[in-house]
Amino acid sequence: MPTIARPFCVALFLLCNSVVAAAGDITVSAAASLGNAFKEAAQAFEAQHPGSKVLLNTAASGALLQQMAKGAPVDVFASADQETMDQAQAQGLVVAASRRDFARNTLLLVQPAGSQLVLRSLKDLTLPAVTRVAIGNPASVPVGRYAQDALEAAKLWPQVNAKAVNTLNVRQSLDYVARGEVDAGFVYATDAALVPGKVTVAFRVPLQQSIRYPIANSASAANPGEASRFVAFILSPAGQAILARYGFLKP
């Protein structure tokens, strides 16, 4: 009997240990524009909570929503817009009571560094000299929706959309501009700040609404307690200080 029970006990012990080791693991799905700031925030959170491990998954907010809807394991969801979070809440993918706004941003039009084009307003994007404009796909990328809203308000959407190079997320738009593959692109101020010397800011894009980032616990979180602690950290002075270093504004 002992020879049978011993392997069983050892296996049970190893299983329990693996469960305990994974108890502090959480997956945070965050908008692409949050990548750098959340990477530092995750490291700070882990240092503050020994045994915790944050697995960061970044992409366009709409793509992250689709992943969650298909059952991807997520503990915390942070979106770059209210619309995507509204959809997540309507689908029962997040805990509504946990939802909080944690940051704001601004929309900019940027050009490749050294560009000879003079762009001072959205109207200038209709000039013949402007042939390619990086715009996040409005169907799934919040920065694209913000850009579309601004262009529609200026009654310029059809003209500029005809020149659009649709991107998968704001970082791809930034890359296209930085490499000189487009004449201009719509990005957040926090993204433009990441590549000084490679892009220049043409102007701040006027919007009828503010760019507010919400965060919430996933309804299917494997570690809801740890998820809540991470959300609390992002909202804390320490988390807000990290976001501020990357140019995010207070909510």
C-alpha cells in the first residue's frame, strides 16, 4: 500500500504546488497605446506583490474584445475608448462594477521627420501633395474612430478616407509615419513621444469628445482578486505616476 500511496502523494504535492505558483498569475489585455506604460506598471506591480506575475497582451482594443468573446483567458481588460468597453460590458465580458476610467490622451496628426509638407489643419489633408494617410481601421481601432469622428465633423471624411492606409493599431500607424511610408498619420500624443526625431507633430486634432481609457476586471477572470489588485494599482498614485511619465493625462 505505501508503495502505491507514495507516488500519489508526490503527484498531489506537485500539483498543489503548481496551482499555488500560478495563483498570482494574471493576463492583462491592454490597448496597443498602453504597451510601454503597462509594461513598466506590470513590473512595478510584481515588485510590490511578490509571487505575482502579469502577462501583458497588447493589440487594438477591438481585436482584444474579439479575443475575449472567443474565450481567450483574460483577467483585466484596458481599452483605449469607451465604445469598446461598452461592447465588452454589453456582452457580459467584464464586471461592470469594476469599470473605472484611469487615463486620458490627445489625438495628433504627425508627419515623417524632415517632411516638406506644411500641414496646419485637417483641410490640408485634401491637398494633392498628400497621397497616403495612416488611419487605424475604424471598425476595430479606437484611434481610427477618433480620426473618423474628427474628419466627419470637418466634413472631410470621404476625401481623406480615399487616401487612407488602414492599420491594425496605433503603433502600426506610428511605424508607417516614422519610416516615411505615408505622408501623415493619426496617433496619440503618447505614441508620438516614443519616437522623437522620427516624426514631427503637425497639429493637435480637435475632437468633440475626450479620449478616456477605461479598465475593468474580466467576467471570466481566473484570479479575480489579483485582477482587482492590479486595477487598484493602476488607479493608485504609483500607477498614475508611471502613466504620467509616458504622457498620459489623469482621468
